[in-house]
Amino acid sequence: MRLSFSGQQLSMLGESMVGCKTRPSSNGRSPTPYPWGNWVLITTRLEDLALQTRTSFYQHHVSPLNKDDAWSLLNKQLLPTPGQVHGTDHLKVVGMKIISKCGGLPLAIKVMGGLLSTKPLSEGDWEAVLKHHAWSVAGLPKELDNAIYLSYEDLSPQLKQCFLYCSLFPKGKTIWQRQVVPMWISEGFIHPPDRSSSSCDDYEIADGYYQELITRNLIEPKSALTRYSCTMHDVVRSFAEFMSKEESLVVQDQQDDGGSKISHVRHLSIGSTKSALEWDILQKHKSVRTLIINKRINVQPSDSFGRLSALRVLFIRGTDCDRLVDSLCQLRHLRYLHLRDTNISSLPGDIHRMKFLQHIVVARCPQLDHLPSCITQLLHLRTLSMYGSHDNVLIPKGFGQLKNLRTLFGFRVHLDKNGGTGWCSLEEIGPLSQLRVLTLHGLENVPASSSAGMAMVSSKEHLDYLELHWSRSGFMELRDEINKQQQQRVVEEVIEKLSPPSSIRHLIIKGYFGSRLPNWMMVPATCGFKSLRILRMDKLHYCTQLPDGLCQLPCLERLAINNAPTIRSVGPQFQSPSPLAVGIITASSVVAFRYLSTLRLAGLCEWEEWVWEEQGEDVTVGTVAMPALKGLTIANCKLRCLPPGLASSRRHALRELYLYKLSNLTYIENFPSVVELRVFDCPKLRRISDISKLQKIRISHCRNLEELKGVPSLDSMEMRDGTMKMIPQYLTTVTPRYLKLTCSKRLYESLLTGSSSEYDKISHIKSRTVCAED
């Protein structure tokens, strides 16, 4: 756990730490805690801040990177250039001079690498970076970095605005692409180079800016594959706040409420403050264009949005603002409206008067049960998201008129029990041809495949992200088996008509209760999905086998299958193309799961067998099935062993192997490239062997494990079992650098003596932490 403290909190912490047990240090430095005592670890960039604890402490200064590591880190940031032969060796002299200016700081080197990745690999361009005036600019606070300023100076004016805007998101909060991109557009930051050209798209330009900020390491993606969300390093955030201080105000971390701050602020972000915020204070900022509220505010009956008429972007989270809803239409210039975790029960009945409104997000607002009928008149609407709100938010008829919609989250199909009302059906999304993002819920209520066909999902050529959700609650209530079979047939026919277009990149199927998956997931249909990179299927309660077409998805990088309790066996067709389906010649030349890097198979609770024989001697490393697999997770199943085709000497990419609750697994062996192994609650596991590159292992509640051998590279080991009364004998045969052991209280007390026979089993491991399980 990492703790963050303000200066005042550090002082209080120091008082509470007086009297803590310490022991004198053998090297004469400050005392250090006993290894079995309590530790408080504080990280800070300000050296004098630690003194405010007013207690004994050990201060560790993190060393700068050495030259070789710094050069390696810089090179990792550079994008490969087509036709590049000699790499960057010819630039090392000037590159090391740039690194020297970064002071060996990893963040500065990464930012410089991001900047250099946008330049040609020429000595002249790198020299220009080295000699840039930004290295010697004066006036920056001492804790900020000139490397960040240089990278900032290299941005276009529009990209500078977008970068600074990211600092409005509260510290520690995620920056979501689907939020920040429309915010930029709503603020007017995005300017197509030729507004007269129909090919110019604000969203494509804004998405490009988002990706460029990632490339330059000014924001950091949480997932390198999807890049849907990012964070901003504290130093980069401080720099952005400093550069935008004339126009933006961010209030958080126990500051005051901002009532006495500059009145001409254009961007206002409110996080945690000392006291509850009064709405009347916010209304003093009449020129504000973006208002982001992430804390509870006090709203009086007479309060309204009337004085905030310049607003373009409004984000309110976690407050009672139902009283303000009726005055929303006073915000005539509003483009982006986001209400999250609020008590609103409706949107304004005259919302159609907000002619410029393009984005509406009402997330996790449980009292909202319908949208006003006039919402269908907002013809410029691009985003409508109702994710996590009331399960039965009713959408009015005429929804198909919103032909500019690009994002539709949380569209729920309703079962019409009254023979026709004013609410829209699935067919109405048919005309929405500009959709990029679509999530459909309540698909169990689609009465027939014809309705699903009229949704024209497969014809939406721009569709990038699709979720299909079913609920089986009504199905489970059926007592008649014939009715159950009939409903399953309808569900199977419906999913056939919901085939995604070839443009799809991310597909999620959840709660499907048909007995078989659709034909478009079988060979050869899957070969047409040339852009699909991520596939997740959850709660496949009645599917008895996996489709044979997944291995033929040409670009699939991540596959997750969770909770498929009726699958007992996974046959060779899962990871090998069928010659009968794709042709003998084609099957022999196709690499199954060529680009798959992450595979998760969890909750296949009856799964006992995985048929996957090791391929013949003529098969090379590059043509083995799943040649790019880096991470594998298997959880909650009855597999007795991992198949030879998986545990193969030809598998060189697999780095991480996580095995959880495999009730029948007896051994793990022959994974030559795995560097990290986690094994949890495998009661029959007896042997782990021949994992020559294993560096880190975590073993939890595997009480019958007897052997751990063939792990010469083991560096770090963690064992956890609250019932452990004796140290396993196999610990005497391994020599990790570090051991963390969590055991029973009795064993823990025995080890504290430092002289027991159990202690002797681990005494050869010099660095160790031992604790008792609570």
C-alpha cells in the first residue's frame, strides 16, 4: 500500500510515531525498524518534507540511472522506422548529451524519448533538441523539469491546449479517452486544417492528439493495447497546472474552496476541499467554460445555472443536483453534459432548446428512468451514454433520427407488454450508420431475429467497439422445458443477426444463454474480422464447446472467456484450424492465434481436459500455435495437467503464468520462457520443475507441493498459507534473493527465535520478510 501525505499530515504522523521500536543501524546511520515491526514508507520529491515527521527515520536517495540503462530507456521510446537498418548507434554521442541534461531521471528521459520519436533519426534533428533554448529557460519552479518544458514547446498550439486541459482531471483519477476527446472538441481546441473539406473529422484529429500525447509520454496509458484510459505523472501534472495557472484553477488536497481565487478563470476543477462547497461560490466564476465537480456541493432551492452562461463543458460527480436540472437549458452554449453518481430523476423536458449540445452522459444515476421525448430533436448529438444507470431507462421513439450519433452506451431493449407505447425498439438503431461505439442490453427481450436484423449492426462500417448483453433471469423462471428450448432458439437466431462488421476491434459478449455460439464465430467466417484485437465472452452458461474459428482471427491480441460452466473439454480445434473447414493446404500454412498475447480462461468449472499435442519436429518457433502468447491465466477448473502443446520448448514468448484454483492439477513443468509464476489454491499440486528462466514465484495455499526444482534463475519468492506449521522441505533446495513468508502464528513465533530447526530451512536466504496471517 502506498500512502500520500500533506505537510501537515506528516507532522501529525511524526507525533504518532514517537516511541516506535527501532534498532541502531550497524553503519551508524539513522535507526531502522525491526524487520517484524510496522513500517511507514513515504515517497517524496522534496527532501526537507521528511524532516516534518519530527522522528527518527532512514532516508534513501534513489540514484539516477546509469548511462547504459538511460540509453536503453531512451531507445525504448523511439518508434521503429520502416527500412531502418542501423538503429540509433550513430546517434549515441548526441543522445548521451541529451541524457546528461536529463540528470539521469527516468521521467525526463522518457519525455525526451517521446519527443525524439517524432523527429527523423538524424544527427541534425537531435542536435537541434540538444541546443534548444528551453534547457536554459528561467522562471520554472525548482521541482519542475526543463525536459518537460522542451517537450511542451515542441507541441502545436492546439496540442498544447489539449495537454494542459488534462491537468483538470483530479490527481489520481483516470483520464478516459471517451471523455477528454469530446471535451477538447466542445472547448473548440480542435481545428481541421481545411474546414471546407468533407474528409476532415474533428474526432479523428482529436483522437490523433490523444495518441500523440501518449507517444510523447506526457500521459501514460493504463493498457498498452487499448489505450482507452490514461494517467498523468505528478510532475507532469504540476508542470501543466503551472503553465495554465492564468486560465485554469484546480482545487483539491484540502485547499480552500476557491471562492477568493481569480474571477476570470476559464477552466475550474473542484476536488476534495476542507468544507462543503456552496453553489453560490461557483457562480462567481462567470467566465468559466469548463466546470468539473468531483465532490458534494450544497444546492439551495433558488440556485441555478443562470450565471454560468458561458459553459461549454459541465461535469458533475457525486452530488445531489436534481434541483439544478430544470435550469440546464439556460446553458445555451453547452456542448458536453456529464452527470455521474447523482440523484437526478429526469433531464429537462425542453432539452431540445440546447441546440449546441453534442454529448450527454448520465452514468450511475439510479433514479433516472426515462429520457424526454424531445431528445430526438437534438440532431447534432454525437454521444449518448446511460452506462450504469437505471436498468430500465426508457428511450423514446424516433431515436433513429439521431443519425450523427457516434457513441451509444447502455441502449436497453424493452419488453413491450402493453401492445405499443412511446418507447423505441432495437430496429431504430438501424439508421445510425455513424456509430463507432455501441452497447446493447436486454437482448433477451428481442422477440425475433427479424428485429435484430433490422438493427443493421453488420452494416455499420465505422463500428469499432460492440457489447452484447443478455440476462437469463426470466429464462431461469421458466418451468416448462419446451418453453426454455424455444427461448434458447430465439436467442441463437438473434445473435446470428447481430454479427459485427469487419471494422470491429473490440467485442464483448455477456450473459448469452444459447447452447451454441453463432456461425460468424466459426471457420471460415472469422477470417473476415481483420481488425478484431480484443474478444471477451462472459457468462456462457449453456455453451458446451468453444467455437473453432477463434484461432483464425487474424489480428486477435487478447482473448478472455469467463464463466462457461458446461464446457468439459477443449479439443484441438480450439488452437488448430480444421482442414475440412479451411482446406488442407490453407490449414497447414496458417498460424493459429498468430498475434494473441494475453489469454484468460476462468470459471470453466467443469473443464477437465485440454487436448493439445506438441507439434512435430518440422514446426518452428514462428509457426507454433500462439507464438506471441506472453500472459496466460487459468482459473477455477478441473484440469489435471497443462497440455504438451502449451508447455513446449518451442514456446519462447510466454512470460507470465497465473494458475488459480485448479482443483486437480498435479504438476507444472517445462515452461522455458516463463519469468513469473503465480499458483493459488491448487490442493493436489505436488511438483513445479524445469522453468529455467523463472525469476518470481508466488505460491498460496498449495499444501501438498513437495518439489520445486529446475529454477536456477529464481530471484523473488512469496509463500502464503495461514495454516502452515512447518517450512516446506523444498525451500532448502532453492536460493532466491528474497523470500516473503506468510504463515501460522505458531510458526511465525518459532522463526522469530532465529534458532529453531524451521528457521534453519530458510537461514540461507539473506533477505526475507515473515509475518503471521490475520
